[in-house]
Amino acid sequence: MSLSIIILAAGKGTRMKSKLPKVLHKICGYEMIYYSIREAKKLTNDIEVVLYHEADLIKEAVSKYFDDIEFVMQDLENYPGTGGAVMNCKPKNEKVLILNADMPLVEAEELKGFEEIDADIVMSVIELDNPSGYGRVVIKDGEVKKIVEEKDATEEEKKIKTVNAGVYLIKKELLEKFLPKLNNDNKQKEYYLTDIIELAKKEGYKIAPLFVKEEHFKGVNSKYDLANAEILMQNRIKKRLMLNGVIMRLPDTIYIEEGVEFEGECIIENGVSIYKGSKIVNSHIKTNTVIEDSEIVNSSVGPLARIRPGSKIVDTHIGNFVEVKKSTLKGVKAGHLSYLGDSEIDEGTNIGAGTITCNYDGIRKYKTIIGKNVFVGSDTQIVAPVKIEDDVLIAAGTTVNRDVPKGSLAISRLGMKTVSGFFYKFFSKKEGD
């Protein structure tokens, strides 16, 4: 393997206007830096992530997903800027690809294009109608002549629409040669990685541009950029799923996080949100339903249902305004207006409207177990921990606070009292008025 990758994640990201480090803002369920590292790992095992601002917080986030990443601290006080960021890095391979952690839309297949060009340095460039805010790239005869940061550009140079996309492939020997020669003689008093281009050009090295797609390489610098990046990522996720056979009604209204799995024939209606960790198999998810870290198999869910983390729904119908949390339902019907938390419910069971598993006593959570062919009447409260065995009928309005044996009727009601003529007395009316 001839490639090493350095990912820059040391900046404060002040334009995000957030206490959270920029690279930890999430897109489709994962921190931005997750995507950069994930794609980098498809190309090499030699990956260094450069940190400074909130370094420990970023390390903790990255370690949730990856356990073999090298972290390098930037000496920001003495060597600020992108050039200073790579000074402490020690890449192992002959070619070094330098990425930014705030480019969550870059994919490994696109990054392979850098290695396909025969040059000492390959840099990514984008043609923008409005290049404001970006360093300009001067290209002549198919080679990069120089890069000018916008703050240091002349008025004529600012008219150039070819801009630096911020990703470079540089031979390791050139990094080692030119990094010590960088200086901070500029308006920002920073050490620019882009100055290596000028130094290499003066010594006759070949610098080639690689034109890339703006929507994949444009960085996320504000919450507006974050929202736009998530739209692009959502379009990418949903396109892939639809091409693989998932039916989506009004896909622009649907939110599906990265990593959600689909198998078989699935229908997803408008307004649905499905979060990471979920798996949908041969199921119909209806309008405005939310599914979080759960598995749905051969079932219909919704409309307006919520399946919370840790649930498994198999061969089941979940209707509107039903909430299920950390429960396993197999062959169950729960048509509407119920809360089923910390429960196991077996096949053939019907859950009436208004049923609640009372799983929390203010200190601990408890489990409800309901067997096969149980009919739970409307407005039933099941106070856990409790076990209801097979073939049981629970009368409407019952509070179940102890185990119910097989084949039983459970009923707890006060006797109904009828007071003759009370309506007329209450409203001071006469009968027949």
C-alpha cells in the first residue's frame, strides 16, 4: 500500500457559532468526521487525524467507531494554519493524501482519482460561479502555477473562478522537504499548506489539478452549509435505496439515516423518519411514523406511530398513535392509542385502544410479558412486573397488577350505579323539555 492519509480536524470552526466542535456536528446520524475517516479507511490503514480544539472530545467521538486511528496534536500556538497542522505528522507511505474533516460528502471512489494522475502534487479544484471565500488557483497549460488565498489576492486574481477545494496528494519526500521552509509572512500570520505549491513550482516539480464536483468537495463551514450537506447526503442515501428496490412516497419528505438496512419489498410513505441502527424487512412504514434503532419484519407500522430504540416488531400491525419502546412483538395487533414499553407480546394477541404497560415506578423499569392469543380490552393498565399467560381475556378498563393464569378472564371494575332522573335535576330541567 503506497498511500497515507492525513485528516485535518484542528480548527475551531467559529463560523458554526456553536460550542460543539465543527467536525462533531452530525449529518444523517453521524458526526462529519466519521464520514471522512470511513472513506479514508477504504483506501489505507495509515490514517492520522490532526487535532487541537476540543481534542479529547473529538477523540472520544472517533473512538466510538474506529480503534486504529493515530491522533496528532497541532502546535497551534507556534505553527497555526494548514501547513502547521501537518508538521507533526509522520506518514509511512510514499504518497500522502491530505483531507479536511469538514467534507462529509467526499467518497473513496473520487479520492482514487488523485492516485491516477502522474504528478508530484495533485490538488483538487472546483469551478465556482461565485468563488468568494475561497483561495484562487492559477492554471496554465494543464498545470497549477500558483494558489492565492483570498485575503492575499489582488483584485485581478479575485476574478478567477477556479478555486482550491482543499484536498491534496503530495509525495512524502516533498512534504519533508518543503514543510520546514514554510513561513507565516502573510496577513493571517499562518503557515499555509498551499505555499508548498509555490515552493515546488519554483524547483520544477509538476503540480496537476484534479477538477472535482462542488457538491462532494465543498466544505461545511456554517449551519446553513450543514443543512445543505445533509440534503445532499439524504438524496444519496435514498437514491441508493430506491435503486435497490425500496418504494418511497414523496422521498423529499422522508428522513433516513446512514446505515439503515432494508431487505425485501419495503414501502416507506411520506413524512417517515428512520434512524440509524434500524432494519426494515418486507414491511410497510406509513405516514409520519418514527423508527429508532429497531427491527421491523413483515409488519405494517403507522401512520403516526413511534417505535423507540431496542424494539423488534415481527408479523405485527402497529396502528396510529401507538408507541413501542424496548419491546418484542410477534404476531400482534395494536391498532391505536397505546403505549407498550419494556414488554414481550406473543402471536395472536390483540391490544385494545388506550392500553398502557406501566413499566416505571419512578425508580426502576419493569417488564411485562403477554403470551399467545390474549385479548386486551380498551383502557387497560398493565402494572409491571407482570406475566399474562396464553389464552387470556382482559376486560376493558381493567388494571392488571398481578400475574394472570392461562385461560382466565381478568376484570377489575366497580359496579355501575344508575341514579334515576339525575340529568334533569342536575340541569334543572323537566323530563320532556
